[in-house]
Amino acid sequence: MGEIALTDEQKASIDAVLEAYIEKVGLNKIEQRFTPGGDGGPDEQPGAFKTFGEWLAAVKYNPQDARLKAGLSEGTDSAGGFTVPEIFSNQILLRAIESAVIRPNGATVIPMTSDTLLIPKIKDTSHASSVYGGIVAYWTEEAGTKTVKEPTFGQVKLIAKKLTGYTYASDELLADNAVGLDALLTRMFAEALAWYEDDAFINGNGVGKPLGILNSGALLSVNRSAANTIAIADLANVYRRLYPQSMGRAIWLANPSILAQLIPLASTTLTWLPFNQGAASAPPATLLGRPLVFTEKCKALGTAGDLILADLSYYLIGERSSLNVQSSIHARFTTDETAWRFVKRVDGQPWVDSAFTPANGSTLSPFVTLHSTTNGGD
């Protein structure tokens, strides 16, 4: 049979009919399913997990899944398990930041590429005879001899500490509703991380955990006017002992129990409550012009640390590793529950380790609180 000559118009018409047929029967989709990286077929590459719940299900039921990244131990850290994918880890940490106190209010967060990180600092503790840790300047006559002084440098050492926590979830919840477990554990892990980190950043003793503000050598404790009270004079005395350069950055951290002292001041000295609203107004969000954050991690009323004025840019947080999660069916085998453990490595401590003596006046610090009594403070 001889070759049939087609015009360009006829060829275009045939091509249109073929494309419509292919689309109708799905031949183009069949080809796509068997291409590398598609969603099926022998050449398919492992894809990413769609949700945190799906990832958790793989940790429990299919730990050999190629998509899971096995956690590796380093130094004295014996935590194994699986590193949470960055997208889910970031979701958890974002929720933690939203409910945290120290991190989102100006703390200096530094990534750690090893177990230990050294941060340089200038030991500027007094301006009585020099500034910036030993620099002295002289007014010198023409052709006079110049005296050279060098500043004194120090180091802050951050050593990754391991924060570990665990919870339980029924096997039925994971088997029947991975999305429900996703929402539950995302919230629980985030809020637990925020709670324990904040507690350590404020109260930690530095032994196996971060060094908190209240145990720092830089903390100043100002005597209060009377036991178990907070007066306007106490607020003024705390404020005046803050670094002058910190006055535009500092925030107040307070235990909710001090509201019993602050609210009565509103009707007399601090005038928080608008005259036309009276007691219908909400408690203040600021105190002497600086943000006021209430947290149960601060001490109860009448205890040193019930009210803190802090410039958190002077608090260093070393971030060592991503969130790591493990599961175990053995802890509550008889009740059909799975134990979930999270591990995060982090450290924190103030950038300064002592109060500062100005050329004139009382000692100053980026961290100031009220002492528990009327005497014995700084």
C-alpha cells in the first residue's frame, strides 16, 4: 500500500483525537505511575511522610522503613531512636515557642555543632578604673607618652544537656487514627518542651541541666519594703538596678500570685485601670513600660524570684540536636499502650557571670529580682 499523504490540518485533527482518547483511558497516568519518584511501580523511590502521625506509625510498626532516619549516638549520649523529620520537628518547636517564656522574648539562641560550644565574652565587671574589661584611656599632652592596656577576655562554655520525657498512647489510637495521635503528641511534646526548658532557664542549677537566671552569679536581689508584699518602691528599686542599656529590652517575669499585690496598686499609684471601666479592665500587659509575662516557673509571692526584671538577650541558649523520638511496647504491654519518649539536647546560661559596678552608683545587672526579706539583699 502506498503512503497516504495528509495535510497539516488532517494531522492536527488526528493528534487531537489521540490525545482525547489517551486522556479518557488514562494511558498518560499509567506511564506516570511507573516513572521513578512517582506514586507507584517498581522503580518508585521512598517518598516523604505526609504527617507526623504517619511518621509515628512507621516508628512503631515498621522501623525498617527506609524513610526513617536512624539517630546516632555521640559522646556520652546514649539516645538512639529516630530523628524527627525537620518539617515535623519545626512544627513541634514552633508550638513550643508559642507557649514558652524565655525563648520568644529575646533570648540569644546559638546552634551547637558539637557537644561543647565556647562563646567569647569581655569581662567588663567594673568601671571604677577601666571600661570593657581593662581598657583605660588617658588625656595626653602633645607628644606625651601613651599607656597601653588590653581588655580581659573570658569564655562561656555551653555543654549540651539531654532533656528527656515520655508519655503513653493506646495502640488503638495509633492503629485507628494516626491523625489523632499526631495532634495529641505534637501538642504534648511541644508544651512539655516549653515547660521544662523554661523551668531550667529560670531555676536550673547548672548540674545536668541549664544554669537558670535565679542561680546566676549575675543576679541582683533587691530588698523589698515588707515581707510578702510588692510596693511601688520595690518596683522602682528593681528597675534602677537594671543595666541602662537593657531598659529598652527587658521584660518582667512574674508568678501569678503577685497579682494580689499589683492590682491594688492600680487604683492608687500605677493607674492601670481606666476610670471609665474600673475593675472590668484586664490586668496589665506592661509594668513601668516593659512587658509583663506571668509564669508559674517564677517563685511564689514573698520568695526571691517572685518578680524578675530580665534582659533576655544576655541569656544564651545552645541548640545541639533536633528532636528525637523512640517507642516501646514493653512498658505497658498488658494494657496495650505504647510508651513514646522524646529526647532533645540543649543548654543555657547567662552571658555574664557577675553584676557590674558602674563608675558611680550601685551595682547593676541584666537580671534583677526582689529579695525574700527586707534585708540581706544586694
